[in-house]
Amino acid sequence: MNTATERPEPLQHTFSITVAVDPFWVEYLTRYPDIFGRQYAGYWLRGVDRHSKRGWLCWEDDEQHRQGEEPDRVEALRAWSHGGTLPQGWYCLDRAAALRAWEEGVKRWGVDWYEQTDANREDVVVQLALLGEVRYG
């Protein structure tokens, strides 16, 4: 009989897996404006411009600036079109970000996470992909 009362520390292990990504997910985030609906990520993220290859240029909306009056807008548009570094608060919702978001969904809810998705989950994975953390909601 084992009479030990202490549990050993959990083992730390890093691994990678290969998963199938629904191609609609990438298209959904990079081609269509639906993710910017207020019930999704639109309460904190504003789509500013879209390019067929680069996806969306987005701004972390502070609800203090109207569309077209975002801080550093000209600099962000220039950097985005030339592949440069975006100013603080600006993000590129492109193929790479869509894949990072899918990965976050897999890590949190499993490989079939998208079969059970909702607006909240989509918001969370986009925040994690763009911001690296959940700041809103």
C-alpha cells in the first residue's frame, strides 16, 4: 500500500502536433469583415484596410477615435503596404495570424474546437493570436 501523501510535481514537456486547418477559417479572417462585428472582436478591433494578399490591417480600437482618425494611421498604412513594422496598437490579420489563432483554439479546446465554436471563442483566439493574451471580454 502506498502511504505517500505528497504528489510529485507535474512533468514539463514541449511537443508539437500537426492538425488540419479548415481553409475557410483563414479565408474568414483574412477576406471577410465578419470578425469585426461587435459580438465577435469588433468591440476592441477595427478593420482599417484590406488587401487580397496581406489580409486586414487592424487597429486596437480605443473607442476615442472615429474611423479614419486612428492614431498613426498614415504611418501604419505605409508600414503595412511595405512590410514594415506597424506602430503600437496596429496589427495584421493575415494568413499567419489566422493560423496562430487556429493553434490557440486547438491548445485550449482540442483539435475539433472549430466544430463547437462561437463568437466568444473566435474573439479569444484572435486576441491570443494578435495580442498574445486575452485583454478584453
